[in-house]
Amino acid sequence: MTSGPNQVVAADQKYRDGSRINLLEVLGNAIVGGMENYVGNLIGKLPKDEFAVTVLCPFESAYTRALRQKGCAVYIAPLRDDPPWRSIEMIAGLVESHHIDIIHAHLMNAHTVAALAGLLTNTPMVATLHGMSLQPQEISVARLTGTEMILVCREAWSQALAVGMPPEKLTFIPNGVDLERYRPGCAPRSLLRKAIAVSEEDFLIGFVGRLAWEKGPDKFIKAADTILRQLPHVHFVLVGTGTQEKEIARAIERAGIGTNVHLAGLWDDPAQVYPALDLMLHTSRADAMPLALLEAMACGVPVIAIGVGGVPEIVETGETGILIGTSEWPGIVSEFPGDWEGVARAAIKLISQPERLKAMAEASARRAAALYDITTSAALTAQLFRRLTDNAGTPRIRSLREKKVARSL
């Protein structure tokens, strides 16, 4: 526990008045990624007069520092798929000291420990599944502990039904973005371009996300190499960091495309990135409802995306961008099949159609505004939290001892 005694006392006094629902967010990671952005967006949009938020993370990071700056009490404990008892004790202690009414977990390691602690303390538990499919352990934990689950894409939702999860325990809530922050023209077009020495006249194609295998940055480099063979004036930028960063740098060097392909690193504010892009390529191997896609659309950036997971639910193919079918996803009808090869061919064609790109940019912003507003997603999540706290929106502020006494009567 990294928060000191004064913080604990202050938080305890703050939550004793019972005027708010006390929410414990348990995060299985603490990097700057899609799940973490989801939680940050949710915390920012939950009504502050109705919800008080405490957070448990597996380690300290820039992300935990940002959460504290938002006013959250943040604690640290080891979170593993096979959780240590002391982590269960930590959550139980937070439930009592902060009068927690509901626990909300993210990623399988967090889901496992939070579900066990919730069961032991008689506290409602919700797990948001950010992936496009359910892992066996997630299914087992949910069944054994009665976890409520939020699914962010229809593929995961339908799988949960198919494996026999009770429909009343499943809630489908798509991801959303802050439309006040992500919108066309939300930052100068020149901001990112100056950082990577690309002029405002150059055509710039972007990749935004973790540089990790599942996100497919290697596929982006292969597509960039193919595009440059026909259109040597185009520039590319990868925004993000991750385990494959050195490997990606070596791939750029081997291909001899370093003059046109730029590694921009991690940007604290992604809203400063998208206005610089003329086109975004989304080359993930696995994704549910990626925030990077939603953020790009909200900023009016057309997208060419490999149609995995929930991506076909986001991109209106031919209108806001182009979907690429692969052998693993044969149901997508596309004139550009073939994984990253199809991405490259689609980009080459779109670059030669500036009017179509402009129309796609406008359609992207309209679709994001209509369907992916974080205000709506947060409202639906808050509605679920209210229902689980005794269907009355009233927090339960009994201590663990009082709960045990009540159960014995």
C-alpha cells in the first residue's frame, strides 16, 4: 500500500457521509494503453456528486501519478492470474476502510482477485472484458463467483452467451471517446509534424498504439515498405512504445525506409497526434473495440483496418474507411483482401483520391459523434452500478463486521 496514513484517514472521512457510491477500480496493468485510457475516461465522466473512486494497480507509473492528479486514492498490490492472499486482503481492507459499494475490474488478473475479494466481502463485482474473446479462466471465475460482465464488442458478448453465461449477467457497452477533446481540428496540424520533421504538405499515414505483437506494428512497416515502392513521397509515423520498439526500428533500417518512416514515441496527449494524420492504418492481430480507432474517427481521420474482433463494428467500410479481410476473417467482403498486403493496396488507391478521403474524414467524425460518445458509455456503466447497489442508487456503507452480523441474523 503506497498511500500513507493521512491519505487513508482523509479518504475514510470523505466516504463516511454515504452520499456517494464508493467505487473501487482494480486494474491489471498501469501502462498508458487502451484499458487504462478507458478507465481514465470513465472516471472523468462518472458524476462526481454520485461516485467516489478508489483505484488499485499492480505498480507505480506515470499512469498512477495521473490518477492521483485526478483526485483518486491509488493503492498498489501484486495482481497475478494466480493471486497471492495478501492482494485479496488488500482489496478486503479497502472495502472496509473506504466503505466500497462496488468493485470494477479490468483484465483477467484483476478480475480473478477482485472476484474472490468481492465474494468474501459480499460486495458486488463487475468485470469489463476489453478483449475480443473470453479466456477460459475468465469464464470460470465469472461462473464460480457470479461476476457481472461488461463486454465492449459483440464478438465477446456472443461468445459469453454461447458458453452459457447467464444473459442477465452480461451488459454490452461499447467504448467511447471524449468528443470535447477528440474532434476535427482539436490540435494544430503542424504539432506532430514539426516533431518528426514532416512538412504540412506531405501526405502522412499513422499508426497509433502499443508497439507489441498483437497490435501489428510489424505489419504496418511491411505495408509502408510496399506503399513507398509506388509512392516514395509518402511519410509514415508510429506513435507509441512497447516491447517491439527496437525490433521495429531494426525493421525500418533493414528496409531502408528510415527517411520516410518515423518513430514518434509515446505522446502524453493523443489528441495532439490525430489532426496531423491524413490516413491511419490499423493493423492489429487482435482487438475488441480499440480506442485509437475511435479517437481517430472522432478527429476526422479515415482508417484502413484489418477486420479483427470488434473492428468491423466500428468502420463503416467504404464510408468512413476500408476494412481488409484476411483468411481468418473471410466474412469481410473487400476488394483488397490479404492482410497487410490488402492494407497497402487500399492505401495506394485512397491516396490518389483526395475527394474521397475528404468525404471519409467528414463521415468518420459524424459516425463517432453519433455512436461513440464517452458520455453515453459512462452513463450506461453508471446505470449498471446503480442497479447493483440495491437497485436504488444508494450506497451501502456498512462495515465488513456489520455485514457479517446481518448475514448471521
